Amino acid sequence: MKHIGKVAYLAVSAILFFTEAAPDSDIQHGMDMSFLAYDLVCWYLSAKQLYFDKSARWDYDGNCGIGPQNVKGNLGQFNDDREMLLKYFGQITKSIAMNWLPHEYGDVCNAYLEDPKKAAPSDESDVLNDNETGDYPWKGFSYCMIQQLRNMFGEKAIQAVNDEKTHGHKDWRQTILDQDNAYRAHHGTEPFKMDSELNAAAQKWADHLASKCKELTQDSHSSSEIRHFRGSGSGENLNGGSEGADQAALAAYRASNAWYKEVDNYPDKGTVGHFTQTVWRSSTNVGYGFAVGDCGNAYFVGRYFPQGNVQGEDEYKKNVLPAIS
């Protein structure tokens, strides 16, 4: 079983180098809140679960998470120059980050990037957990992004943001366990049980992949000998991304969603191995690993016991149950 999780690298016309100098505190806060609002929108679009929006699953399949990291890197040389930061932050954010989002966001909120002093359209301080009492650069952009998320998906989106991201979110392993189990429930399958030994094994392989810092290929999977577990084999799912070390929860959502999305191709067994392992009825225990290499590549590993995707038509009929409408 494999997932070729290509890490998206964005080409920019000029390479700017990061410096250690810090920008003024209000500019730093404005940049941080802007990145947070952007990430929350991207997170919701890419990580909607069945219990978030049953009627609109997989209406968005972007890879917008790379945007803020590229923006930060390209702004590095301006960190000690307030006027340059004010001039270029919005421009670079539009040209890099916003291009990853559906046009409804850029069309509405880009005006707030063009004018860092433009007044916020609504008070979204609670949603963003923003304790800054006064104005700051690009506050309007941050709040506009959240307002648009609410306009498009309603209060369920805001509640999801509150519960999962801005007001304390779950451990990343619990995050993906809950999401995988939501998908299993959708197929009438009993939930996975977290296994500490499988967690350790998955983490060891994630660390190995991060040490190599290569794009995932078929050869990225561990050998059957490495996956030997309690007298037999275990299954494995891989996913690659660009999340940072502090973005394990986001990586967890994306990995689970990417694996399950293959349901659209079922029963073509050559392209659905991650989906079938996720919902495989006789796989009862699971472990997860996440690691980031020095090159910035992120690696997510799932290990499953007993192993799924056992060959045979009857095996698939018994273990991949139809979705519950």
C-alpha cells in the first residue's frame, strides 16, 4: 500500500534570505493573525469531516498549507524594516498564499491585504482567540477571512475552528484516530483502538523517512520484516506534506482525508489501498507517526493490525463495507 504524497514547492521569481531581526510587535502580531486566519480557512476546507458537512464532502482539494511558510521565507530580509514589511506583506501573501484558496476568499479579502489599515468588517476576536485590544496591520484581512468562512459554511465551521484550533485542540494522534474512526463508522465498522507499540513503530518509520528527506515513492514503505508485529504482518499508509513540526494536527487531518478520498475510485483496487486499509473491518488496532525533516518535508505514517488489504474478492466483501447513506 502506498501514497505518493508529493510535497508542493512553490516557485518564486526571487529568493530572499531570512534574517534574525524581528519586526515591530504590532506588525508581527498582524502577520501572525493573518497566517492563523489563512490556516484556519485552509484547515476547514481540507479537513471537513463527515460530521462537519455531510452534503459537501471533497468539494475542495487544495494544498494551501504551504502558503504562509513561503510568505514568511520571502519576507525574511524585511524583518528589520517596518515600511518594507508594510509594503510587501500583502503583495506577497496575495501572490503566494491566496492563490491556493478558492477564489471566494481572495476576491473578498484581497482589498484588506492591499491596505494594512483597512478596518475589519466584523469582530472575529473570539474566533481567532485574539487578545490584542487595539488595531494592528492587516487586522481587517484576518477578520475578513473568518467572516467569509462563516458566510460560506455557517456556524458549524466556526465551532469547528473554535473546538479544534484556536481554543485548544486535541493531541494530534487523537485527532487522526477520531477522524479515521468517523470514516469507519460511516462504513458500519467498529472503531480502531490506539496501540502504543504500533505508535512507536509508526513513529520510528516516520523519523527514518524524515532523516532521508526524500519525496515519497513506492520504495518509501517499510519492508515486511520491519512491519512484522505480534507474529504476523501489519499494514502501512504513508502521506507526505509540508507542515511544520508544530502542525502535526493539521498533518493528521490531511493524511486521514487523503487516504479516505480514494473511496471515489473504489472498487478499482489498484488505486484505493489507503481507503480500504482505513475502513478494513478486521484491522482493529492502529498507531501513527509524524516527523519533519531538515529539508521541510513532513511525513505521516499509519500502522494497522491485523494487516488489511488481504487479497481475495471475499476478503474485500467482508472487510470493505458499503457506506451508510
